[in-house]
Amino acid sequence: QAHVAESGGGEVQVGGSLTLSCVTTETILETYPVGWYRQAPGEQRTLIARISPYGGPDYEDFARGRFTISRDTAKNTVYLQMDDVRTADTAVYYCNTTPPLPPIWGQGTQVPVSS
């Protein structure tokens, strides 16, 4: 049984916007901080932002200002809104707890950014 399911990826043009969704379980959402990660071709997977059960969002420096993480507890979903996307944002996007729990990694959702 999958713990997370990412969706919402797809080709987007430079300067455009996209919102990704991560459906998870109530237990994970209420117990752990949940983060969005990304892995660009040939690079390591890196954290973008996280949101805690009882706290606010927290962003890595490169994401601050263009990415917005939010959650809807009624839908057990964590969102990542991406604005003013750049070609460097091309990657597979994943969600997981922070720090990540290996059994939770899902298939991710691809975001190719075209110029």
C-alpha cells in the first residue's frame, strides 16, 4: 500500500506556474513534517520545502519566493505551488516525511520545463 501518491506534473513553459499534489495518510500528516523533494537528471534528491503538523512552512533558500507549500488536512494532501518556473526546475518531484523515510518514497511526478 502506497504511503504517498504524487500528481500534477507535466510540461510547463518558463515563467509559468504549476501546482503539485501529494496525497498521503492521516497518520503521516498528523505525525511528521511532510516535505517536497526534487531530483534533477544526474543530481541528488534535494529538499525544497516542508510543512509541520503544528507549525508553519519552511523553505530551502533556492525555493523561497517562488514555491509555496500548503496542506489540506481534510483531503490528507500536501501541495506545492510553483511560480515563475525556470529550466533549472526540471526534475522529478517527490514527497516524503522530513527527514525522509525510505519506505515512503513514491513514484514522483515529472516536471519538464521548456523554454
